Amino acid sequence: ELGYFTYDPGYLSTASCSSGVTFIDGDEGTLLYRGYPIEQLAEQSTYLEVCYLLLNGELPSSDELHQFSRIIKEHSMLHEAVRGFYDGFRHDAHPMAIMVGVVGALSAFYHDATDVHNPEHRKISAHRLISKMPTIAAWSYKYANGQPFMYPKNRLSYTENFLAMMFGVPTGTYEPNPTFVRALDLILILHADHEQNASTSTVRLSGSSEANPFAAISAGIASLWGPLHGGANEKVVIMLEEIVHSGKKVEEFVARAKDKNDPFRLMGFGHRVYKNYDPRAKIIREMCHKLLAEMGGENEPLFEVALKLEKIATEDEYFIERKLYPNVDFYSGIILRAMGIPLNMFTVIFALARTVGWISHWNEMMQDPESRIGRPRQLYTGYKERNYVSIENR
Ligand code: SDX
């Protein structure tokens, strides 16, 4: 069952590494986590179980899952001095800026296990990162809103804990809405890993110098922040709101996206690898329908515009020719917005979800005895050798 894919030399020449974590067939629209189809994991698994699968390569037994869940709960607190980091940021700091800084700084607190060649150290760092990301993310939301930080509660599940730390307050008794918990858990599953995307390649390249895992993950968070990558979910909602508030027809925006002289692009459309429908977009589209129906928001203007945009774009020659289909970011923002999660937390949630993918790839690379520092080469396009000219003669 292992490694049963064969590649043509053209593809091989572009491959940056070999990996057994995730498989994508962009033409078929296939996505496998350790061999399991994303559709089956979305339907039957939980994010924490998917974390175990990506990290260890196999689905856990019930005892293994219970043990893993206990360990992740154990590490969910942050060193109390980390709280002080937040006070150093402006209140209007983007939560992604806070996340880059705080995660990078964790190596100053958890230096008892940073021998990257020690499997036990790698395991502890992986557990610490997976378990602390919800706390770091929720605290960046609390800080931006001037609210007291909430601590994780062991009686809650991983996803319930994140929502409770986001929306709970000391004076209240917040109980996460089960529909929101399921919707968010699904979003986390769908964003957990995606082969050698820009941020995962960033983690692998920075980790290949034997930098500590917290620094490597911080680099991945910074790369994910870009609007062409993880920042797209935030931009999709901004685009949909622009269309709704413009009072103009959706067709006008589609025409702009096709106009070479207009920098406007349809955010949430297109993909570096998928030249077929992103399988995650299909799954998340159904969840969007279900959640909005349950909340009575089916006529939510943003969702209506999204469906209209999707229909027009997927029937339009320009998009069909270029194989531009809706990607996972196209619907995730609508769900997060419906759950009351603010726009500037969308990419933070993507980073939270992707941490397990990043650290699984990092671990796979570091456990390979043949692993060497990454050193991409270039095509030089500069001057041929020439002699120095003194300033008087310039
Ligand atoms: C993610 O890599 C991953 O796996 C990423 C990700 C993950 O899980 O890690 O899947 C997550 O990043 C999803 C993508 C989110 N980004 C967006 O939705 C931003 C909008 N999409 C685009 O900017 C673009 O489609 C990219 C960046 C996603 C892909 O860029 P490509 O493959 O380099 O495409 P391209 O720029 O070469 O475009 C090819 C053509 C161009 O037209 P022509 O020059 O051929 O005439 O398609 C056009 C582009 O102008 N085009 C678009 C378009 N995307 C590409 N035209 C309008 N709207 C768009 N969204």
C-alpha cells in the first residue's frame, strides 16, 4: 500500500522532497491524509483523531486516542510569563502578527526538549504546539478585544476548548454550541494538511537548518498569512461584502476578474495544484448550507452572492479554460462569520489547524537520517563578471 504512485520525470523534476504524509492529485481532485480520503475523514473522524493520524501515520485505537487526548489536554496551558508577551503588542495588532511573535518565542520557554534529533524531544514539541495553539489563538482574540484571558478546561474537547477560550468570560458560563463545534472541527480537519504548499515548504526549509520547531512553525505562520495563501479566507469575505454593498451585479465583478488591466481577482478561486474542484470546497459547501439552514441564514446575502459567483464562474469560458474552481477558502469564511468569529481570526484558525500538518512534515524530515539543509539553486540573470569602477569615474 505504500508509495504506490508513479510520477513522470517532468513532475519529479519539480518535486522539492518526498513525503508520505499527504497525497494530492490535482487533476482528479483527490486528497488523502496518510492514505485516507478527506471525504471519509470529514464524515467520520474528529480533528484530534486526524492529528494523531498525521503525526503517527496510523489511525489510533480507542486507548491510543484517549491517551493522546489526555496528553494534549496536559500541555494546553501556557507558561504564565507568555501572557506578558501580549501586553507588548498594540491593541490593533493583527492576531496573525501576535501568533508569529508568540509561537517563535515559545523556544525561550520550552527549551527542555529542543534536540531535533531526539525522537522523544520531537514528540513533546509536537504535542506542545498542537495543544497550545488554541490557547495562543484565543488569547490573541481576547487581547485585541480588551477582554480577560480564559484558560483551557480539561472537561472540554479540543475544539470546544478553543471556542470557550474565545467567547467565554469569567462572569459567564459559556457552553459551546454543538453545531458550531462540529462545523469548526470540520474546518480544522479540512485545513490540517495539504502537501508541500507555501507555508509547509517554509517550515521544512527553515527546519532543515536544525532550527528549533517553534521557530520553524513561526516561519510557517508568517508564510500562511499572505492573501494568496491562508489569508485568502479573510479576503473572500471582504470581496463578498464589497459585492453585496456595491449594489452592482455579480457579473460585473466576474468581468473585472477577467480583465487583464484590472488587478481584481476572485478570491477563493483557483489553486496551484487543483485543476479540478478542490475536494475540501465540496465538503465545506455542504456544511455551509447545513449551518446556515440551521441558523435560518440561508438567505444570508453573502452566501447568496457566493453561490451566484460560483455558478457564473464555473460556467464561464475564462475560468473553465484556466481550470479555476472554488477552493477551500471560498466557503470557510462564510461559516466562520456565521459563527460570529471576526474576520481577522480566520487565518489564525487556518494556522491553528495547519500546525499538525506542519509539525508532521517537520518530524518526517528530521527523522530521516539522510535529511540535509535545504539549499534551492537559481537561474542567474545578473551581470557577467566586471571590474570595480572608482567613484571618480562613475
Ligand atoms: C490556499 O498550495 C496549497 O495547497 C494552498 C492551500 C493549502 O491548503 O495550503 O490549498 C490553501 O492557499 C488556497 C488558495 C487560496 N488563494 C486564493 O484563493 C487567492 C486567489 N487565487 C489566486 O491568486 C490563484 O489562483 C492562486 C494563487 C491560488 C494560484 O495561482 P496560480 O496557480 O499561480 O495561478 P496563476 O496566477 O498562474 O493564474 C493562472 C491564470 C492567470 O491568467 P492568465 O495569465 O493565464 O491569463 O488564471 C488567472 C490568472 O490571472 N487566475 C485568476 C485567479 N486565479 C488565477 N483570475 C481571476 N481570479 C482568480 N482567483
